[in-house]
Amino acid sequence: MESALTARDRVGVQDFVLLDAYTSESAFLDNLRKRFSENLIYTYIGTLLVSVNPYQELGIYTVSQMELYQGVNFFELPPHVYAIADNAYRMMCSELNNHFILISGESGAGKTEASKKILQYFAVTCPMTESLQIARDRLLLSNPVLEAFGNAKTLRNDNSSRFGKYMDIQFDYKGIPVGGHIISYLIEKSRVVYQNQGERNFHIFYQLLEGGEEELLAYLGLERDPQLYKYLSQGHCAKESSINDKNDWKTVSSAFSVIDFTEGDLENLFGIIASVLHLGNICFEENDQGCATIPDIHEIKWIAKLLGVQPSILLEALTHRKIEAKTEEVICPLTLELSVYARDAMAKAVYGRTFTWLVNKINSSLVNKDFTGKTVIGLLDIYGFEVFDKNGFEQFCINYCNEKLQQLLIERTLKAEQAEYEMEGIEWEPIQYFNNKIICDLVEERHKGIISILDEECIRPGPATDLSFLEKLEEKVGKHAHFQTRKLAGPKGRKRIGWMEFRLFHYAGEVTYCTKGFLEKNNDLLYRHLKEVGTQFKNSLSSLLEILISKEPSYIRCIKPNERKEPNKFDDLLVRHQIKYLGLMEHLRVRRAGFAYRRKYEHFLQRYKSLCPDTWPYWHGPPAEGVERLIKYIGYTPEEYKLGRTKIFIRFPRTLFATEDAFEFSKHQLVARIQATYKACLERRVYVKKRQAAIRLEAHWRGALARKVAKRRKWAVRTVRKFIKGFINRNKPLCPDNEEFIVFVRKNYILNLRYHVPKNVLDKSWLRPPGILENASDLLRKMCIRNLVRKYCRGITAERKALMQQKVVTSELFRGKKEGYAEVLNQPFANSRIDEGDINPKVLQLISNEKIQYGIPVIKYDRKGFKARQRQLLLTQNAAYVVELAKIKQKMEYSTLKGVSTSSLSDGILVIHVSPEDHKQKGDAILQCQHIFEAVTKLVMLVKRGNIVDVVQGSLQFYIGPGKEGTIVFDTGPEEQIYKNKNGQLTVVSVGMKSS
């Protein structure tokens, strides 16, 4: 623990007892927040463990962690739930006495998880035999069964325990777990018939509907949809994403088989659970006399079958009341409201008694038949102190229980502190803290009075109401210092208490209770036999306290950091509220009433002996004298410490902090000094060895270097001579005189050539060779070019090949003949300039027997007036079509074409000449298109005849009709024009292109 104090500013202290401002709630909260922000969820108050729910996996519950805490002194390692479990187990084994671990806190604070971790720790670390494996498994698997029947989703917690649980784990004399026993308290029966918005009924109902086999549900008369059942649908959250009811059903089912439930037991158990659901679906109606009736007895039949009763008896029990008067019994009908009341009362009673039977059944499977002496460790998982905006009968019972447990905690803590001080011979009189016991005694007297009045009101003749109960309280306990009502309070307090409320002053603060429903909830609601629930609870609490008083205690206080169950979120207001109502500050004050820190002389001296020259490095006398010499050297004042028989007691944490800080400083100095001395010794030793080795190495190395230099010089002389001779004879045939020189030249050229090889077929560069390698260089160059060409050809796709073939045809037709040819070389040709969707469907239908190979928008000029008209030129495999919208204006079959003419200028004029003998044709087609080179190339490749294209200069003649011809004149000008001149000729003016 002391080693962690150096980081206290960042992570706080591991034990609240070491807080300097121990009376400050803000300092307490700040320490808790620091540790939570570092994922340190556990902190001690002496031997009490404070646990903050992290709402995330922290990786601190592994088997290796369990082994780390096994058998270790309580304060040797950081706070952990395993330390509490291990300490209780070791004390039980060594002293052969019984222990208990009390776990308390709000719903969602992690009480159930803490008890699970303790059970898992015992299951892993305790010695085990094969014959006792079953007992251990039953002990572990009782948890999921009890959670299924006793836990539910609430607004604060998806797996909230709705009952208090005390479990005894029995150990034999070897420390082996051999059995167990469970006692349940305060099962929340009201949840069976009513749930708040956002809450659910007990898990088992949803698990049965979601995971039960079809045959089982059919036998029970149930459907899978929980919305069909009133008792399951009031909270409007029957389906919850964070809860997997189907998987939980499998877990519970397998647990039943291990815990030794027979098929008959399970059949009866689930029959009773199903009967509760059927009860909730019974509907009542009011007859003419104002009495309740059940028109549809479908649910009654199912309940009677499942519970093994006569339907008529069940029907009468739900709609009539039996009144005993001396020797007579009178049956009177119930009103609609009272029948609903009786139905819900029956459902709660059936479930409550079933839960009791379930606990007893589990106990019978956990019982150990060996009656030899055993020791036990008890686990008490119970509600913490509760204060809500509206507090009722449940909070009254829970808070009464916590008053008693707090009283027990204070008494046992005071007793343990007093015993330690007496054993060590230290004077200690914390008189002010015995006032706490007086307060708790007054509280107990007040609670007993209230419960007695409650029971009297429930069973007295005549009408008893919540108001009469409050008036009775004012009469009987009105003078109690810790009791107030609106009537009894002063002018200031009166405003904060309602007419139906009373206020109690608990150890943790004041709580206002609403009396509405107190009488109703104190009864078990079955008309024939009234039970005083308050008295039952008081008696069971007394028996619980008797059990706890007979055992040595350990305490775990669980805190939830926020309401939304989010990791890494710390709500100061919520946590401060829990600190107050868990009594943590009160417990800290008791622990700090005397001395904040105590440690055995041996341990204290072993840790801090380096702070005093007399005790460092060894102290040869008694440890007590060594500690006395040490603290006098450090400068402790008499009020800061006391020396006991075996321990030193330090009053103030700041004294310990100063000692620890001095130790850290001294430790660094000592380490530095030891390291320096040791390193100097090592370095001197290494230096001497290195110096001797260096001298020997230097001598040998200088000789080796001299020999190496001489050898290299001889080689250099021979090599230079050889190459000079080779250079002189380089042009002679290969001979010994020039062989090495020529080989070197060849090799050097080849090596240099690899960095100058052409990268593509257009790259004409080549490394100039020496004269003796010109032939070889030529051969290599040809091979390289051939390889590049082959590689290039193989990389050409079929589509690109087709485009290149078209470019070849274009080159043959227009190269050096028509302006603009050079500009279209790098422009790829399109497959078509018209999408099929742009062609009129009628045209497609007319030429449906031919596939369109190419299409392009064109301007057609009339042969006589040269009027321009927008047309489409479509090329198929056999003919060229000039199309206007839905009409084919001219069809020119390739076989009858006479030729194609275009000018040598940059215009886009194209004339398709037809044969005069073809009487179907009206004359040549005069067209203008944007992509003249592409269109003519496509046409020529489809016609498949050579010399069909004529590139003319100046003018050309075209056929108009029999015996008639027209002329097109081509010229250049500043801008492009097409018009009919005075001579009736078509004049095409194009802009002349600059020669590059």
C-alpha cells in the first residue's frame, strides 16, 4: 500500500483512512473520482471495501489475478474484491471461526456481480476433490436460477435483485467447500402484478415464453408473445436489446439439471409460473347487483388444471369472500374492485410462496450430509439505504434493515478497534463515536414502535385507513426526537411534509415516507388469512442479525457512478448521495478516531530503514528499538505516533506521506549511489581487459595492414601493365596480350548498355559502342527493337487493332491530300456518332434486316436549290441510308455506288456518287458532316472497293438527273461559308489551315 502513495496526487490514496481531510465529504468524493478516472474501482476504508461499478470489462478478474491475491497479506496488494474474499477465507481456515461478507448498495451498483466474483474466487482457489465437484457446481449454478426468479429489469439496472439474499458457503476442516445454505429476504411480490414504465416483471416469465419448447408452452397454455399477458406488458419493454432471454433460458435449464431438480419438480414449477400469467388475464365484469363476475372462464380452466384445483372453487374464491362469525361462515360476493384486488393478491402470494419453495429446494441440493464440524463464509447481498422522491413501505423496511446493519457495522468496528488498541497497550477513548450507537438504539426503538402500530391497525376491528394509521403514529411516537409529521413539525419543516407523510431522522439523514399503501402492503392481501408483513420482516431481520453477530464481518459497499450505466462517467451529485446513505463518512470517522496507520515493527523497519544511518543497511537489535531509533532520526513528534507492543501507530496521514516521500527520495539516492559504485567497478574491470586486448590487436593489425597494402600494390602494378598492353594490341585478333582488356571492354559496355536500352519502339537512342563491338552492338540493337515491337504488338487489344486499321485506311485515302489530316491522327474514331436510341423506331423497323454499323448526323444539300436540311447518315453492311426523322430519304446500295468525292480543303463536304443507270436514285447525295475523315473511312471499309474516293481540288461535278450535272466550287476565305453563287453553283468556303 505504501508504494502507491507516491502517485497519490494522480490516483488518490488506496485507503480513505489515509485522507488528511478525512472529515471532508468533498475530499472523500475527489479521491473516489481520481481512482475511478484511472479505472481503479476499489478503495479501502480500513478493511471495508468501496467498489464503484465501472460498467465495462477491465480485465481484473482473470485466473492469474486470483492467484496473485491468494494467500497474500491484506494490504500487500491494491484493493480488490479478491483481497476481501481471500482474507475471510484465510482467517476462517487459521482461526476456525465463521465469517460473513456484507454487500450493500443501490440497484445497479454491482452487488450481484461482487457476490459472483467472490463465489468464482472460492471455486478457483479453494482445494477441490472430484467427489466435491458437484457441490461446488451446484453452489455456482444456484445463482442463475435465483436471478431468473428474483431479478428483474428496472429503470436503474437490467438485472436488479428484487430480494435480499444471504448465502452460507460451508467448508470442511481442510478448507474445501462442501455445501451451502441460502436465506431470502423481502422478495418484491408487488412486481408480479405491476411494473412501472420502462421496467419488466421477473426474468423467468420472459425466459419461459422466449426459450421454452413448443410442447412445454402448449402444455402450459401459453403463447410466445409477452404482450398477450397483462402482468408482462405494463412496463412496455417486454423485449429488451440488452437481455437475451433465450440464452438465459438455456443457462437456467442446464442449472436445474445440475441442482437436482426432477422433471416432476420442473413441471409443477413452470405450471405455477404459467398460472400466474393466466391469473393476470382474468377479466371481471359487474352484474346488476354491483357484484363481480367472470364471463369468460377460459383462463380459470387453465389455472385449475395447472394448480390441480376445481374450477368452481377457484371461481368462487376470486369473486366471493368468506367471513367467519363465531360458529358460522358467511359467503359474501365481492365488488369489481375487490375481485381485482383478490386476483392480484393471489398472484403475489402464489409467486412469493413458490420463490420460498425454490430456495428451500436449492438448499436441499446444497446440504452436506456429513455432520462433522464445518466453518462457513456467509454472503449477504441486500438493498442499500434508499431515498427516492416518493418513499413507501418498501423503503421503510429496507432503511430499517440498513439502520440495523449500520449499527452492527459501527459496533463491530468499534469493538475491533478497541480490541487492537487494548492488545497493543494504546489508550483510546472515542467517546463521541459511541453517540452513534445511542442514535441507532433510538432509531431501533422508533422503528419497532411504528411496526407495532402498523400491525395493530391491520388487525383491529372496524375500518382502518392510512390516515388513521398516521394519526396513531402521531399519538404513540409523536414525542420521539427522530419523528415528525406535518402536524408536529415546526413552521419551516411543515412546508416540506405532506398531509399523508411522516419524516424519520436516520443515521444517514432524514427521509420522508408517504403512508399511502402502508396498510395494504403490510397485509399479504389474502382475505382469509391476514399476515403482518412488517412483523415478519422484523423477525426475519432479528434472525439475520443473530446469524451475523455470530460471525466475523467483512464489508463491501457498492456505488454506481451514473444513472445511465455509461463507462467513464462520474456523476458527483449521485455519488455524493450514495456516500451519505451508505454511511461511508461515518465509518471513516470511526476508523480515524484513533490512528490512521498502523504496521508491525518488522514491516515498518524493513521498508524505511534506509532513512536512518543507524538502521541502514542492517539493524541487529529488536525491531521495536530499531523503529524507535528511526522515527527519532526522522523527527516524529510525540503527538504524531504511539508505540504499541508489536506495532507502530501513526496518527496523521501527512506524517506517513512525508515518510514515504522521504523514502522515495532516499531510495533514488541510494540506488544512484549503488549503481555508480557498481558501474565504476564493472567499467574499470572492462577497461583493463579492453586495454590489454587492444594492445595485442593493434600489433597484429598493423602487421596485417602492411602486408595487405603491399599485396594490393603488387596486384595493381600487374593489372595496370596488363591493361596498357591490351590497349596497345586492342585491334589485333584475340590473343593473350589483349584478351583481358577486350573482355573488360565487352563487360563494361554490356553493363552500361543496360541503363540505355530504348523503352519503346519510337525511341531511337542507342549507346555508342567501342570499335571492336560495333557488329555485336548492331545485332543487340536489332534484337532489342524486335523485342519491343513484339511486346507492343502483343499488348494491342482487338478494339485498338481495329481502330489502327481504320487509321491505316484513312492514311491511304487522305495523307498529303486533304487539309486537317494531321490533326485527326491522334483522335480515336468512334464506333458511331449516333446512339441507337436517337434513331426513329420506324427507321429501325424499315431496316431491321440489316445491322447499323455506323451513324452520324449530317446536313444534306438539295441538288437543285442547295437548301440545307438536317439528316442522319446510317451505314449498314450493304447500303448507306439518308434518313429524315421517320423516313428513309435515300438508300444507296454499295454495289451501285460510283464513287465518293471530297475536297482537299478543311471543309466537311462529302458527295456520294450514284450510278446514272440506277433509275431508283434521284441523283448524287451532297452531305456535310463534322467528322469527315471518320465517316469516309467507315464508308470505304464497308464498300470494300479500292480507288472509290476522289480528293478533288477547286471544284467537282455531281449528277442531278438524266443529262443534268451540277458543280461544287471549293475555295478558302476568312470564314466558313456555303452558299449558291450567281452562276447557280454551290460554293464552299473554308478557312485555310496554317502549315506547320
